[in-house]
Amino acid sequence: MGGGRRFSPPPPAVGWRQRNRAPAVVLIVALVMMAESAAARFVVEKNSLRVTSPAALRGVYECAIGNFGMPQYGGTMHGVVVYPKANAKACADFRDSAGLNFSPKPGGLPVFLLVDRGECYFTTKGWNAQTAGAAAVLVADDRVEPLITMDTPESSGKEHLENISVPSALVSKRLGDDLKNALQNGDMVNVLLDWRESLPHPDERVEYEFWTNSNDECGAKCDMQMNFVRSFRGIAQVLEQRGYTQFAPHYITWYCPEAFILSKQCRSQCINHGRYCAPDPEQDFSIGYDGRDVVVQNLIQICLFKVANETRKPWLWWDYVHDFAIRCPMKDKKYTRDCANGVIKSLGLDIDKINKCVGNPEADEENPVLKAEQDAQIGHGSRGDVTILPTFVVNNRQYRGKLDKRAVLRAICSGFEETTEPDICLAQDIQTNQCLEHNGGCWLDSSNNFTACKDTFRGRVCECPVVNGVKFVGDGYTHCEASGVGRCQINNGGCWKETRNGKSVSACSNEETKGCKCPPGFKGDGIHSCEDVDECKEKLFCQCKGCNCENTWGSYECGCGGNNMLYMREHDTCISKVASSSVGQGFLWVIFFGLAFAGVGAYAVYKYRLRSYMDSEIRAIMAQYMPLENHEMSSIPQRPVEHADI
């Protein structure tokens, strides 16, 4: 009693025939031995327990998460520890045995009920504590040993399985004794249960596995499993379709010991010559369906998932499992391959591919799909062997707790990196929006309703927001300001701005990524104020001889004495309008004659280059004929010149 059970089949049914009892018991013992050897790498999933008072016990301790109730994955619970004076093992109803009620008083902390291990199932302790008003159950071990997982025994009532909602944890004997001693001494013992790091949360996608079974005649656990599939199916499909999760179903099988391969029991419970086996659904080899039927249906479901995954529709697995349970139940004698094929056809999947994947269950050879399932059952990395059915594995860490839609969704949501979780993880029935109370302690622009508080599944983060494409920068707690292009469109970038007589002036510039600077003609910090600069009084401009200066808002006006004078702002000087007119006309004539001379010069150059080109062409033509005339002249024989003798 009070211990976790790992793949221990329930005792044989009373309806077994006497002649089948002995070999069946031997086979079950052998299968249990196989399971125990596989459980050698079982990993106890833990959360932390922080004692905040009394000071002598202050610190962080490990505790083992119970495989029932609803652990608050990704969150924390703060409460006060109470150890009952009567019914210390919580094996009886507190309301009947001691008339105790542990519901917190208004304004009081939730009660974490500390109970002793022993005499009854862990689930019984959890149920009795919950009905008495406790918010959580701490079970103190009664022996010095490593922490174990508190599981739900097969024979426990359906009420315990489906209705326990408070989280539970097993603490070591030493810590349990220390807590009890502190309470006996009159100390208030405050504890914080922390599940925030119970599951890894590395990135924006959660990978999870569901280790299950097609058997629907295993009692309360099978009923709970089917209810979960019905309620969680829609959520799972949406998360998968939108790319938030990557899901894979798995099924556990055992192999039959070689000494029993030819036995009637082994042949009825196994396929592929004893390589892949499952327990008899009714625990009676003489009636109903056999374990081999369960293995075949499990194999069909695995192959269906593989084919659906190849077509990029892995979520169809949820539809198949749901529909198969309704259309092909064992109790109606429809748990057959023909019924399964009918469900497959209704979903539009390729039944030939699925049958090819299933292969021949009678063949004396390995089935690669089931062999892969047996290999996957063995733990790797931080994940231990899968030895409890059903089991959820989230980000390679086994989930512990009630198989409930809300509880499992909490576990999946806690696997997302903070701020990357989907909206469904921020629903009110899943978590509390801390931004609703005092804005979460983050920066707030109340005039424009901009806030740095961002609600997350694990709490909240203070992170400067992005508004209409404009990013705010700052610490997120006391300061955030618009930055980058377009920042002046958001609350004028937090800078000074004023309008007078229809003219608006701002200290914010989109050419600068941050900061405020008063524009020309003003001075100040640019944030709270910018004051007009009196250029006339400070003699900054309009200081030329005969100039008259008049200050305006953000600028000045400067006039020159006489009607024929013009003020040049760039040079801060006055020039004559008449002089500037004659000079302007003379300048235009200079430009005109310059262009005329340039045109004449360009024409002369053009004529010269044209004549040179024509001359070169004529020379080339003549050169082709002149060598021919020279050759003809040279071919006429010449009379030798005779020299006269003198």
C-alpha cells in the first residue's frame, strides 16, 4: 500500500478456469520481470519546495511530483503547512473521523496538508485531503530512501482518478520529520511549491508524446484516457495545425520469454512469434479478446499516424482514435480489423499504405515499426524509461499528474519559451493575467494606454512595446521611449511640441533615432520645454548697417533702410535692388555672348575635323592606284647607257 505501481498487471480475474491458472500466473510473473528490467532507468520527476519560514529550515528541497491531481506546471503555490493531530495518514475522511476542515479563512494562506505515508493508497490520502479543503498534499516518506513517484494503483476507485485536482508531492523522511518538529514547537511553517522548471522550455515549439493503448476494457484508467482524448482532441489539432507543437503517439509492448513462446498463453497474447505482446484485456485467456488483438490495433494506430504524418496531417490520429473508440468498442464485439478499416476509409487515408506498414502479424520476423516503439520506450537523455500508462512526455520530460485537458494543457504551455506561447495558454482558466493588477509593476503611458507589461503563461515580463511599427526602448519598468523612423508619430516621440497661430513646432526629428532637440530659433531641453530665442536682443542676426530687427516666435524679421535695399539673410547684409538688377542683366549678357562664342568655336572645330577626315579618305583611295602605275613603268626594258671612250 502507498507505493507506486509500474506495469504490474492486476491479479487474475476470478472467472479464470482452474486449468489455465498456473501457466497464466507463470507467464504474468515473467512479463512482470521483463517490465521490472525495463524500469531500471525509471526517472522520478521532481519539483522544488522552498521553505520560507521558520529560519532554521529556510532553503530549497526536492520533492517528487505525484502522478495524480493537477501539478501547477509553469507556476508556483504559496501556503502554510498543517499536520493533523488525528488521522495523520489521511486514510479516513477528515470530516467524519475528526471533524477537521482545512479550507483557508478569508485573507489566509492556502493549507498544504502534511500527512504520513502508509496504510492506504496515495490517491486515498490526496482525495481525503482535498475533500477537507487542503490546497495541496505533502506526503512524508516513512523510510530513508530515494524519492519515488506516487502513482495511481489499478484497483483505486474511479472517483479518485477523475476528481482529484489538488497537487501532491512526496518529501523525504528527514524533511517530513523536520517540518513536523517545527510545527510541534509552535512555529509557522510557510512553503512555496515551485513547478516553473519542472519541464524544459527552450524555444517557441513544444514537442510532446502520448504513450497510450487501444484497449478500452482496463477499467477507470481506460475511461479517463478516452475522456481525455475526447476533450483534448480539438486543442491538440489546433496546436499542431498552427505549428506550435510536434506530436507523436507511442505504444508499449513486451516480448514473450523464449521459454514460453510456444505456450498457448504466449501465442494468444503476442504477434510475430512472441516478439510483441500485450496483457489480456479481460485478464482471462479463455474469453473475450486477447492481448494479440490489442497489439494489432496498437500497430494499426501507429501506422495510421505515420501515413497521416507523411501527408502532413498528423492531427488525423486524434480523429481516428476518437472514432474507433466509439464505433469499434470491445463491449460490442466490434474491436476488429474490419471495423478499423471502416474508420480509416471514412477519414480518407490510404488503407493500402497502412496495411503495408502493419505487415504480417504471423511472420516469424521483426516488425520495424513495433521494434522502433520498443526502442523508444527506453529512456534517453534526461528522460527515463516509460513504465506508466498512460504517460505524457513534454520536451523529453515525463509529465506527472491527472490526465485532464486543463492539466495537460498547462504542462504543454509551460514548455514554451516565455513570450512565445500561443493565445490559448493565456486564457483565464489556464493562468492569471498579472498585468491586470497595478500593470504588473511595469512602465505605463496612461495618456495613450501604452504599457510594457506583457502577459505570459509563467507570469509577466516588463518589455517596452512596439506600437504601429514603432519600437519603444528602455528598461520596461520605469522608462520606455519611441525609437527609430516614425517615432515622432507616437506621442511626438516624448518630445516638446507647441502650436501658435496655426504654426506647430516640435523638438522631435525623424532623422534622429532617439532623443529630443529644440529646433533652430528655440532653446531648452527639448523634452519639457523649448523657449523662443530673441535673435534681435541677443544680437545673433540682422546686425548690418541700417538694418532693422524684429523678433518673431522661433525666428526674426530683418529690414533694410530705404525702399531700394534688399536684406540677404544668408550673408546678413543689405544690397541695392537697382545694382543687383543691372548686375543681373550684365551677367545675363555675359552668359549669352559666352554661349555664342562657344557655338561658333564648336562649329569651326567641326568643319576642320570634317575636312581632315575627307582628305585622309582621298589619300587612301589614291594610294590604291599609284603602286600599279609604278609597277607598269618598271616592266619596260631600259636601254643600257653606253659610255663613250674618250
